[in-house]
Amino acid sequence: MSKPMSILIIEDDINDCNNFIKCINNREDFELVGITDSDVDALKYVKLKHPEGIVLDLELNNGSSGNTDSLQFLSNLRKMNLNYEPIVIVTTHVHSKRTYDILHRQGIDLLMYKDHPKYSCEQVLNNFLTFRVDIVKPQVKTIEEELEDNENRISDLINHELDLIGVTVKLKGRKYIHDAILYLIQNENSNVNVIQHLTKIYKKSGNTITNGIQNAIIHAWRVSAVEDLENYYTAKVNYETGVPTPMEFIYYYVDKIKKLI
């Protein structure tokens, strides 16, 4: 069974509220995250609870604007810039083409008339499920896509860590460092030396690769604030050289990134 659909009820008729509560309590495919007669409180519920579906009574006596309709709620809902789109079903006794047009321009999914012979709380809930099936389509990723997503996530973490200590993208060794860390994370059991791996990729000598990495490290230790280095690179550094070796540096971040994944 799929996860119950979370529902917010915005209604000022006590009988309608009780009917919705009773219907939801008798079903396993819905959960009630809030019920209110205030459009202001409703926005708070949306922000905190992220309901997947919203039942909105068009005529609210406790509207913040003082109007008897809840159009202001819909306008404010759109201004919230949520990272998802809740399914909104408006219920009303008002039969008006103008109102119908306004509501759909505001982005509602369905308008249901309370005086319709077949109107019921069960019908409202069933319509939510219909929209849920149409909208929530599971995305099945291929193995290749999963691997690519995982690699991109690791890559972003590496780049972020290098940015924090001043190993900038302008440094030639930055790419070597990035690829060395990524390779060691993805190939824990490989017998291939990481420098050898990089020489094959970049067609450069091992010394060129190693020197590029070391120069990037030295640059970061020269230009970055001591506080940043102490905060973001917590491994011990040889007091004679004052900077980590390429392998010390790379393996420190291999271990650090693994803990962040």
C-alpha cells in the first residue's frame, strides 16, 4: 500500500469539518495534517506540514482580507514558491462562471459544488486520489542514471570541500585532486595506483600529476585564512613542511567525503 495522502482541511462549517474528520478516520489512504477556518493559519499548516492535498471552502468567515471568499489564500499560496504543488480542491455553494474562471486561473485542480446531489466528503477524497494517480508518476531510473546521479553527488561534495580551503578551479592540480578522490571512492578495491590512473587519463607523467597536486595544495596554504584551513582540514600537518603531501591530502578527503555520502 502506498503512503497515506496528507490532507489539510480549510473549512468554517462545523458539520462539514466533522464529516471530513469522520471520513478520513475511517480510511487508511488519507491522513489529516490540519483543519482550520482561517486562511492565515492554513498557510502556516502548508509551510510546516506540506500537505499533498488541500480542501478549500470558498466562503471563509475568518479570511484575513475580511472578504467572504478564500481567493486571497490561493494568491498567497502561489507566492510561497513551494518546492511541490499541492492538489487543491475548492468546495462552494456559489455557481458563477466568473468565479469558476478566477479559481482556475489561480491554479486550483477542481471545483466541487456542495449542493450537488452526489457531493460528499468521500467523493472529495476520491477525487484527490484520481489527481494523485495522474500527477504522481513514479520515475524509474536505470542503473546507469543511478550511477551518474551518485557520481555527480560525490563530485559536488568534493568541489565544495576544495572551495572551502581555497583550492580554486584556476589551479591545474584542482582537476587532478578531484579525479583522484573520486576514483578512490568509487574503486576501493582497485589495485591500480591512483597516480597511474591519472597519467592514463591525462596523458601526463606521474611527476607532472604529482607536482600539479602539490602546487595546488601549497597555493591553498599560502592564500587561505588559517582559520579556514584549521576548520576544514583537520588532519595533522608535518610541522617541518607546513603542508600535507599529495597522498595525505587526497586520502584525508577520501575519508571525509565517504562520511558525507
